[in-house]
Amino acid sequence: PFRQEGKCWEDIYLALRSAQQVILIAGWSLWTDLHLLRYRPVDLAGFTTLGTLLKEKSEEGVLVRILLWDDYTSFSSGSIFALLFRKLRTGIMDTHDKQSRSFFSGSKIQCEVVRRV
């Protein structure tokens, strides 16, 4: 459908919020702390982050699957490299791949981090 200019993030939020069966996300990056709605009333946005929204949908019974690019320059937060160099937590490309996988571990969401070929 035709989308109104400047409403991209709101449209994505509403599409995810209204999903009833499946949410599939494939990309090079996913930032779980992203606020899709930043300048909206609290009753619409609820200050929900993307990661929290996806977890909520999975708890409602929606099948959520995420496929992310493995940025070989990022390390998990417990890594000595990540402890010494803050930038290495998200990787040079800021993909947040390891953070996203860690965020969703233990939830109903299947989040796979795959090396590019």
C-alpha cells in the first residue's frame, strides 16, 4: 500500500504490532534498543523498543524468526576484547549481531547469526 512520506518507522511499528502469525526479519543489522516511535504519544508508542516488541509478539504466539549477518569484528559482551574495546561489542559495522542474539536467547524467538560467504 501507499505510504505517507516521513511515516516509515511508524508504519513498521504498526505492521509489527498487528502481526498475528509470522514475523520474519533478515538483514545485516538489528538493534534491539531501537525506538521505532520517538515523537508520538505514550499511549501509541509505549516506549517499547524493537527487541521488546518482538518478544511481546512471540509471547502472543506469533512465530518470530531473525537472520542476521555475522560481523566478524564484533564480540560478545563477555569477551576480553569487548571489555577492553567498547567498539568491538557492536563491531566495526555496528551490526549489533552478538547483542541481538544474546538479547533473544532464552526467548521463543529464533535468532541466527550467519557468516556471509
